[in-house]
Amino acid sequence: MNSVVSVTDFYFKYLRSDLVLKNINLEIEKGSFTVIIGPSGAGKTTLCKAITGIVPYYTGGDYAGDIKVLGETTKGKKVSDLAMKVGLMLEDYESQLVSLTAGEEVAFSLLNHGFPPEEAEERTRKALEDVGLPGRESYQLDELSGGQRQRLALASLLAVHPEIIVLDEPVSAMDPDGGESLYKLLGKIREEYGTTFIVVEHRVEFVLPYATNLLAIKNGEVAAQGRCEDVIPRVYEDTDLRPLLPDLWQIKCNLEKKTAQKFALWKSEKEAVAELQAKGFGRGVRA
Amino acid sequence: MKLNAFTWIIVTLAVTAWVFILPLEAVATILVLQLVLLLYIKRSKTMLAAIGGLGVFTGMMILLQLLFGSPLDVSLFGGLRMLVMTLAFLCMLATTRIQSIAKALVDRFHLPVEYAFMLTAALRFVPNFLEDSTITLDAQSCRGYSNRGNAIKRLLSYVVVIRPLVMRAVAKSETLALSMELRGFGANTYKNMPKEPFTLVDFVVLAIVIVLSTYPFWKKLIGA
Ligand SMILES: Nc1ncnc2c1ncn2[C@@H]1O[C@H](COP(=O)(O)OP(=O)(O)O)[C@@H](O)[C@H]1O
Ligand SMILES: [Mg+2]
């Protein structure tokens, strides 16, 4: 397996907290789309920060174990250099924006890392175009809507061409349409650039069409991980984690248990209906 | 005609000095020039309101001076000086992007980058902060906060709004700090920003500044 992130025997506690991450071992495959689920306070955000080197090198705290990103340990790396390879969008993306205009926001990392202004400009143009904000370079931040500001935050990640993008609950403040369109955008970016995505998401129904891997965290420990089709049954067995699965997959697991059949990994209700009808379910029941 | 941010800073500093060394007629001329400039840039309601506000404030300062027994001409000239000084800053802010001012302060005046960044960050977070305060006010109103009663009572009850507001602001500034770290903020930030070249106009303006600043010296020379 070609893994871009590998965590081995990682433990971590903040300066003033109990162990927040315990015995974490995981591999993230190149080009995969991993969804992290888990109850509130489970350590999802901390794990995202660990992958990007913020934990423990920026926050402080005690740790054991090692994290490798693209084959190199995060130890001793500057957080900002690491961020050129692993982009992180924080939970509070609004406060993550540091500039007054959209163009400056996207170019900020590039200029700080010494890219020539012409290249920074070209990359800014392309990144804004990619997230559906073409030509908005000179817009003031308060001229953009909430959803547009979020896509701006994404553009400023894209502009540095990171191989991995980590997003911590990116659509928590959005309406369903906004959430759906953001994930559609992520799906498109992944197809186009082969970027690896790691996403913390409560409302898993948004990521159904895109998720390849699932990582369930509970009390700071990995409860289950692997490809979606392998992991879902195990997550379903855990009564704490079960409600975190999307309804469609809960139905799938329940049906599989009751009928002793196997179903495909449904990505949409349409797929589910099609397969169920093909297998003779609901015969005689009018749609 | 667009002046470089450096030129603007010099002009602003110079004007604040001139109001003390130049005679009344000259200061009054500067005032007229400032008003013409401001209204030329932006003849909007906000601009008129800003100028009007400063005017009222100046009037109050003049009254205050009179109350403390200063003679009328001294009070008036004092008020005029203050008005011209504040308008100089208003002119600079109305014509120059704060980002350019920050860059000029770092490049030419060796202001530490952190302080320069505070200028833009403050402007960036003002709308956020205002939004937060309405949200918090609404939330606490639902929990029974009300601004009725006498001043002391109102002030005390306002604490329930201030506290969450401060906590939100702290959380936001922590996120901002982390974001700056992630994105490599530092000595390079201003160094690598696109250059803003000087034009002929800048040199002319700077020359005028030098001539006017040495006015007492010239006067003596010519008088002699
Ligand atoms: N800066 C910090 N200092 C001390 N404890 C923290 C800090 N940040 C988070 N924690 C604790 O770590 C645990 C995991 O937090 P977090 O990773 O944010 O969980 P999640 O994102 O899954 O909700 C929580 O118990 C939280 O209280
Ligand atoms: Mg979290």
C-alpha cells in the first residue's frame, strides 16, 4: 500500500488534560478519501492537528510514538513547511482567514514561502477559479457570503498544491445545499488532482458518494478503520457509533443481518432502490 | 494620481508638525486643501458624516478651552490645529490601502511585522466582532438579560454579555494565531508582497514637504 500518512503507536496529552489520543495506529492511502467519525470530544480535532504537526509541536504537551507524512517524520518540522504538503482547514474557518481581500488571502502562504509574485498571482487565479470564485481577487472579505468565505479558505489551501488536505467539520455551519455543493467540489478536486482527503464529518450522508475509507474514533482510540465496505458492519455493531452512520448504511447493515445477504456499498438512495428491486425486494409493493 | 504609502505617511507626519510651526493662514490653507481632497475622493454620506463628526468634536474642544479661560484666538487656533491633524490621518486612510501602509511601515520604518499585521487584522475582525456582539446579545436576551433599570443595574447586567464575547474573541484570536503559524507568517510576509514603486508625483510631494518643513529657516534667510 502506498501510504501518505502513517501513525505508529501515537499517544498524546495536552498540557492540562488527560490522555486525548491513545495507541493510534493508522495508514492513509494515497488518493483516498477518509472520513473520520466519532462522538464529540473523542479526539478527532486533535488527530487532525497531529497529522499536520500542530500537535504536539505547536500546542505543546506530552506525546509518544511517531507520525510520518509522505515518508518523513513530522518531528522537528516547521508547522508552516509541513502545511505546504498537508493543508488543514480548522473547525472555525472564519477566523482562519487572515487577510482583507480574497486575492491576498489565497496568495498569503505562497508569498510567505517565497514564491515569485507572478506565480503567486497565477496560482491564486487558478485556485479561486477551482472553488467557483473566479475573478474575485479584489473582493473584500465582507463582500463574500459565509459559504463563499469557506470556499475561499479552501482556495487558499489549494493554491499551495498540497498532496493531502485535512478538513475539520467543514460544513458544520452550512445549510444542506451548501454542504452538498462543498463536497461535490472536494470530489471534483480529488478527481482532477489526485489529492488525498481526510475529513471529519458528523453528517456522513454528505460524504456517501465520495468516501473510500472510514476511521471511527472513540475516547481517543481508533475503534475501527479501513475501507468503507469492510468497516461499516463493525461500526454498526458498536451501539455508540451506530448513530453516526448515515441512515442508508444503517439500513444496509440491518438488512444484511436480517436477510443474510450482501449488498453493494450504496452511495445514494437511487442505487439502494435499484439493487433492492433487482434482488426482488418490495415486489408487490407499489413504489 | 496615486501617492505611495510611504509618501502619505511622511505627509501625515509632516502635517502634524506643520500645524505647530506654520502661521495661521498656512494651516487654514491646508484645511481647505484637505477638505477639497476628501470630497474629491469620495463625496459619500459616510465621508460627510466623518468630516461633520470631526467638526463637532473640534467645536467641543474649542468650547472646553474657552471654559478653562483660554483667549478666543488661542482656542480657535488650537481647535484648527487638531482638526487639521486628524483630517491628515483621514486623508491617508481614505486614499491608501491599510495593507500598503502596513507594508511601508515595515519596509521603511522598521516596524516589527507583528505590529504591522495588527493594523490589518484589527480591520479584518471588526465586522466579526460586531456580528458576535449581536449574536451574544440575542442569546443572552433569551436567557433573561435585559437592559432596563438604572445605569448601575444595566452596567452590571451587561457583564453576562461581555464575558462570552471576550471568550469568543480569545478563541478566535487563538485560531488566527494558529492560522498565521500554519501559513508561514513572519519576516517574509511583507518582504515578498508586490512592490509599490515611487512615481514622479511622490518625489514632487516629498520635495514640497521638505521645503515647507524648513519654512522657519527660509523665513530667516529671506528676512536677513
Ligand atoms: N487545548 C486543549 N487543552 C486541553 N485539553 C484539550 C484542548 N483541546 C482539546 N482538549 C480536550 O481533548 C479532548 C478531545 O478534543 P477534540 O480533539 O477537540 O475532540 P473532537 O474534535 O472529537 O470533538 C477533549 O476532551 C477536550 O476537552
Ligand atoms: Mg472537533
